[in-house]
Amino acid sequence: MYLHIGGEIDLREEEVLFICDMDNATWSHITRASLKIAEEEGRLFNAAEDLPRSFVVCADGTVYLSQLNSATLLRRAENGSFE
């Protein structure tokens, strides 16, 4: 199954390691540093057309920013939603 995270990006659910809320997770300097490293290495992609509210980390180290909140993405993953 695929998880639609916004924009035109659909991820295979088995590739998704975790989904984080941007407001809560970015309080940590470690998270901010990790996102910065991913951006510098070209592994950070923006699927958000607006301000990002969450980010998704995949097994290959790719990080996607999403305008959808983490609860919505989790619900989609649990329900097998293709929307």
C-alpha cells in the first residue's frame, strides 16, 4: 500500500520508519541537526505546498516534509487510505 503525504508524493508504507510532528519534534537540537544534515546531503524533500506540519523519515534516510499533520498521516496509514 501507499501513503499519500501531500503534493504528488506517495510512499510505500513499508518504507516509512516514522512520522513526526514538526512542532513537537523540532524542539530538540538533535532533530534540527538531523534535518539540516539531510538537507545538506540532498535527502530532504518538501511535499508541502504550505508550511510543513510534519515530516516522514524513510528507511533509506530520505526525509519528506508534509503539510499534513502527523495524526492525519497516521490515520491514513492505519486505514490503508489512498487519498
